[in-house]
Amino acid sequence: MTIDTVAAVRQFSRFYTNLIGVLRAGLRDSPFSLAEGRVLFELANAPATLDVADLRQRLDIDAGYLSRILGRFEADGLAVRERSDTDARRQRIRLLEAGRAAAADLGARSDTQVHDLLSTVSETDQRRLAGAMGTIESILGGAPAPRTVVLRPLGPGDLGWVVQRHGVLYAGEYGWDDTFEAMVARIVADYAESHDPRREHAWIAEVDDVPVGSIFCVRESAETAKLRLLFVDREARGLGVGSRLVDECVRFATRAGYREMVLFTHDVLADARRIYQRAGFVLDSEERKPAYGQDLVHQHWKRPLSTSTPLSTV
């Protein structure tokens, strides 16, 4: 651990506590302190009653401090403490109707505060922010956060991102030169200028709100669709992202009325080739010739589009 890291964490802590108003007398302009608000939240989201000792352990809060908070809740008619039916040495706490109303009001105030805070933040930056928060929680919480895979249509800026990521990924992993990135740029430009949304579509894959992959379905002929520009960033591999993208592309092509789907790839792309095989594609032809500064085996794959052919399972 470096001094810079410690300073950065402390700086962020000061920034965030000031941003959300932790040091103010009342949390969210309410009569509750931060600690009282958190206790109220836990009680409102617990079963009808909650063991006081369990509540203290869950919040890692001093027993005397918690007792004073619960005493205030009782005095204000928000909650009531009772002896446990199974162990007279233990207490249970439950919110009364007024307590649940107070918790609901505080929750609404919190939602409004966060909504106002993010009102000037773009959707892209909101996804980055949520992903960064998940990373912080995962690292400091000591447990891997659940990873959410979402497929969405293209949005502003995505076309340029697709070109850039393809160029970086294939240069880094396979040593392909800039003629490959130029080829991707032409495909993307053609799609942007003239695609038919009824029969052509493109998707971005996100993991924990961060873009990690893409795929395009374009028209090859009246009866044939072409799968193009499948890629998945290295850090997202093993999560089923590639198979999700290919399956969605095949489903769209089937619904659009195509009778066949084709794709073009290279033998060095072994991970992609396994995804295509699981999705029902078969090798149609191949040839060796130079491309992108490498000596490559070019492969053409195809599959019929029929509801009777199952998609891959992940």
C-alpha cells in the first residue's frame, strides 16, 4: 500500500461525505442523523421483528449507541422493543406504522437527492459511475460482485467505440495492422449511412453497465443475413457475452425473414469459432492468404435460419 493510495481514499471519503451531506444536522433535511437513518432503513426492510443483537452485528455499531437510538424511536412512537419469545435475555425490535411512514419518507428524500445529483450526468457517465461503485464495493467488501450482462441497441458514440475497440483488441492480441481497423471503419460507416432497421440491427453488450462487446446483423441478399463485427473484450470473456450476442443476432435475422445466415472469420479466432459452432454454424469454405499484415486462413461459415435449430446454451 502506498501513501498516495491512502491519501486518495481519504480524499474520496471527504468528497463523498460532503456531497451527500453526512455532516449536516439532519439527514436529507429530516430529523434523523445518518446512523438513525441507517437503523430505520434496516428495520423497514427486515421481517416484522428483528433481533436487536443481530441488528447491532449487521451494522457493526456500539451497543450503547444503538440502544439510545432505539430508545429515541420508542419515545417518538416509531418502534417498540419486546422480549424474545424463545430467549428472555434477548430483545426484538419492530417498527410501528409511524416508523414505517418515516422510513418511506426518508427513502423518498434519498431517491430525490440522488435523482437531482445525477440529473446533469449523461447516461454513459451514469453507467460508468455505477460500475465504479460496484468495483469499490466488490474490492472493499471482500466478495465478487454479481456481474450483469445486458444487450442494448447502438447509442450515440457507440460506432466510434466499436471501431476503436476492434483496432486495439486485434492489434494487441493478434498483431493485426491498421488496415483491419480501416476495414472495420468502412463496415461501420456503411451501416450508419444506409442500414434498413427492419432487416439490419446492431447491439452493444455491457457488463455491469460498461460496454464490452458488439455484433452487427446486415443484409447480404434478400434471403441471407450476415453476422459481422463480433467481439468481446478480454476482461468480459467467460461470462457468456459472445454467445448472448450471437444468439440475439440469429434471433433477429430469423424474425426479419432471412432463410440463411453467413459470417466471415479467421482460424486464429478460436474462441469465436467455438461460439459459432455452438450456435449452429458450419464451416463452408476456407483459404489461406495475407491480410492485416499476417498470413491468415480466411473462413466462411453459414447456418440455416429455422426455429427448429436450437441456439447455444451457456
